[in-house]
Amino acid sequence: MKRPLSAGTVFVLAVLICAMWQIPAYGAEKTVIELWSEVKAPPVPELKGFKADPKTTALLILDIEERTTTMTRRPRAVATVPAIAKLLARAREKGMPVVFSTTPKARPEEILDQVAPLRDEPVVSSSVDKFFMTDLEEILKAKKIESVIIVGTAAEGAVLHTATAAAMRGFSVIVPVDGISSSDLYAEQYVCWHLLNAPGSRNRALLTSTGMITMGIAD
């Protein structure tokens, strides 16, 4: 037979229950706009190495063109070009497929010379999602691609939306943080968080750096 609770225990429990009812969840009665200044950045995500199989991995270089990649409009994009160019050279050396993109108003000839496509390398043109109304998915599937390495600008535009679209199509998504850029540093931070935490991409996205990507046995 269970012993009845003492009067003191009942009193303590009653006080706790009353307190729980009177104190709402933190900030529940306020919008995120009202709590904006109280938001804290999440922990820094860990960068992980990636061993790319050139036969099943493709490099996507998004919107590194004259309109987007300038010192006046987006200096951080300009700063990524050397790392992207080096990654591109390694990919070509290993025979990895490369696909380029432009914004809707740009022509392939406007892609910066340092990362310009070769004659046989495809270029798609679309807004932020490079799968939208292009043959990008068909290009990748025809080459039996399973993983895509995505670099380019803007982080919150072409990179985020193309990466999410790729993940939702079953591709593994690898994003080197030294190969993405925005005019706003917060946007780059947000994109890193989003890719690792949002339902559409979190199970297929990996953050890395260009120097942490290996390609093949001899790389």
C-alpha cells in the first residue's frame, strides 16, 4: 500500500504547479522581431574533409560573373575566385565533370576569365535555383553523379537554393566555405546554419573548405 504524501510535499507541489502555469515559455508572447536583439549565434559548425570520387562527383560553379563578382558590389566574391580557380583546375585534372551557371541576364562569356568554362563544359542559366527550368538535373544524371561540390555567389541566393534543390533530388551536397560569398557576412553565416539544420538539406549537406577536398587516390 502506497504511503500518502505529506502535507508539506503537497504544498511544495502545488506551488510548483502554480509557478509553471504563471510563467510562459521564454519569449512565447513575443515575435522574433521583438526578440531580435536577444538572438545568439549558434555554435561554429565543424568543417569536415571530403574524399571526392571524380566519376560520381561534379563541381558546380555558380554565377561567378562580371555582374556579381566585383569589388564594388561583392568584394568577398572576388576574394573567393583564387580558391575556386584552384579547385576547378584540380577537378579538370582528375576528369571531374564541371557545370557552370549564370544569372538570367548574363551570357556565358561574362563568367570571369579565371574560372571560365571550356567549350565542352555546360552552362545553365536561371535565377537562384539552378535546377529551375534548366537541364542541370539531366546533365548530372546522365553522368551518374551522386555528389555535387557547390561554390559561387551569392551564398543566400544561388548557393543556398541550388544546394537545397540538389539535396531534395537525392544528391549529396558539399559546400566549401572559402568558395561561397555574399555582400553580407551574416548571409554566409546563415547559409551555413541552414544547410546543416533545415529539413531539406540537413541529412545530405557537408561543410568543408577547398583544401579539405581530396580527389582520387593520388590527390
